[in-house]
Amino acid sequence: MRTIGLIGGMSFESSAVYYRLVNEMVRERLGGLASAEVLMHSVNFEEIVSMQKAGDWDGAARRLGDVALKLQVGGADCVLICTNTMHLIAEQVAARISVPLIHIIDETASALKAAGRKRPLLLATRYTMEHGFYADRMKSLGVEIAVPEVEDRTVVHDIIFNELCAGKVLDSSREKLMRIIEREMAKGADSIILGCTEICLILDPNNLPLPGFDTTTIHAKAAIEFSLGADRKREAA
């Protein structure tokens, strides 16, 4: 079993889900009391959020790059950034280490393509929905995503930062998200990407009007496939 390195804390609410998932998946695969070999470095999210708001992505890349290197030195055989938004600087982080960085967008694109989905709706932070890095990488992998209208993007972003990252899961907010999904369904969306690692706290991907793809679960599964020796080479075609 190879050791999984997790860069967590963004937010710790979803990092706890990662830790639970990788251990549950290993136990399911191996049985008994098996659990994952994991190293986690949990950062201060307030520090990262300040960099996001200031547009200091270079500073964020240096910070997470330092963490990734510490995980590698500590024995991690792969590294995961346990958040979608910070994959904006994934290439810079990956350049700091010599072990694989398992990329959440690549893994999600593979899952969408395997399911034959061609027009997924992305629900995520404003950074992820608007900065272009997510849509561009998805497009390079053969997937065209849709995002909500401007007002709805604000609603989703605020639910993530003001509620989910603070441990608040409100039925009223779930209803707002479902209405957004219904509006986008009418425009042709054929699936839903839970593109923030906290959204699984409020939306069940198996209880949506369209097929749901939870990036947290997809990412965690990719990590244990690597850890247990599955072939990590993927075709991007």
C-alpha cells in the first residue's frame, strides 16, 4: 500500500470527508480492519481565503507547494489538493514535487466521459466557475461544462463559504441549489458536477434530478486506486 498525501484544511469540513472516504474505501477493498496509509497537512483556511480574495495566486502556489514538498519528504507517494478551487495553481504545486499529483479535474472528466455525459453543470465557488481554469482543462479532456447565471453563481458561492465551510447545512439553501439545477436542466444540462468538495455535505449526488458526480468521492477513489496499485495512466482522448 502506497502512502496518500492530503493537502487539507480548505475547508476542514471537506478534509474530514476525504479522510473518512479513503479509509472506508480501503477497508471495503481489503476487508477486516484495513485502513489507508495517509499523511495529511491541514492548512489555516483563513490564510488561503485571504490570498484568494487578494488574487495572490502566486503566494498560494508557494504556500501549497511548500506543503506538498513536506508531504513528499514525510513519505507520501502521491499528493492530493483536497479542494477544487486550489487546482487553479495545481501545475505550480506539482512542479515542486517528484511524486504524482492526482488532479481532481482529470479524474472528474474521466468519470463524466465514462458515463457518456456531454453537458455537465458545474456547481462550485465563484473562482472555480469563473476563472476559466476548470472549464479550459475540462475542454482539453473532451468535456464542455455549463455554469449557472451570474446571480445563481453568487448564491452557490455564498452557500459554500458562508455556510458549508462553517459547518452549516441548511434546508433552505438545499432548496435554492435544487432550483438552480432545475433552471439549468431546462437549458440542456445532462449531469451535475459537485465541483466544490463541501457540496457533498448538502447535496446527495444519488438524489438529484440529473446524474451527480461528487468530486470529493471521485478524487478519494483515485487516491486509493493509486495506493493499492491500480494503473494510473489515463488516455485524455
